[in-house]
Amino acid sequence: MDNRDKGTNKKLWLIIVMIVVIVILLGVIAFLSGKDHGKTTPKVVKTVKVESATTKKSQSQVASSMNNSQKSQSSSVNTGLQVGSLGPRQTAAVIAYYIGQKGFYGMNPWSQVSDASRKPVMDISKIPDSLNLSQPGTGLEYTFTESDGRGYGGACFYTLSNNGQTVNIYNVTPGMDPNAQVAPVNSSSLADIVQFANHDNMADAIRQAANNIQIQDNE
């Protein structure tokens, strides 16, 4: 082999080596580029997760606000008068309000019991034999009076049914036939009377008026 062939072979090998180096470099560059691209992908996922957490927090706050609103409404409803929790004075006060608003025969014991200065009294006594009531209930009459013994426009009183759920309202005035049977001017369920007062948003006023009433038990 002459020197010319040897020079040609060296050049050929050099070219092959350069091509191999270039291919290797391109492969390394492609690998590194793919690796960097793989690293950036989780950042997008992380951002999505943060947004999802924020959304969940917002939804949780909305749900909490709705629950608080419902509790507030429930609490507001529960501040009304409840039939099962009425004591004698509150029962007298709510009945007095009902009578006053309905205006049976001009009776208005509410003006009496709601005014502490008049020292209202709820007089509880047995119905006298001389009084023939068509609805005597338990046999007790509950009469609205004042501390000086005055009644309100005659005898404004009520009786309660044996289960305590029906109120019979009476107005006995002087000059009535003592032998005649006296019918109530109105009979209503205690539940309806309480509902009437709650509808007028009078629960607090009735509780306050009840504190003015002195119970006088003459059974």
C-alpha cells in the first residue's frame, strides 16, 4: 500500500470517528433535554393541586356559612312560646293577650297584666256552686284582677279543660240571671292561642308581662 492510500484511509477513519462523536453528543443532548422536560411536568400538577385545595376550602367556607345561617334561623324560631313549657303566669299572660286582641265584649286584660304598675293578679279559685258554667273544665276559674281586688269589666276569667289544652273564656257581668247557664264567649285551644301570639312576635313581651303577674291560689 503506497503512502497515498494510507493518507486516504486515515482521513476516512477520522471522518467516521467525528460522525460517531457527533451522534453521541446529539444523543446526550437529547437525553438531557428530555430529562429537563420531565422535571417541569410535576410543577404543573402541583399548581393544579393547590388550586384544588383552594377550591375545597372555599366550598367548605360556603357550607359552614349555610349551616350557621340555618342554626340562626332555627334558634330564632325556638325563641317563640312553646305550649309544653308554659307556667301558670305565662299561660295567663298569653291568654290575656289573646283576649285583648280579639276584644271579646270589650275585655282587655292584656292592658292590665302588661302594666307592672297595676300589680296584676291571677286569682285561682274553685268555681262557686252559684255559677252554672257550661264548660267548667277542671272546676277552677282563673280570674284577672288587680292587687286592690278590682276585676276588669266584671269578671273576666277562664277555665281549662281537664287536659289543659282548651281555654274557655268567660265574661260574667252584674245583672246576669243567676239561674241561667253561662256559656263561654270563646273556646280556643291553648296551642292556637300560643300560635296567635307567636305570629304577632309577642313572645318576649308576654314573658315580661308574666313576670308582673302575682298568682293568688284560693283553691
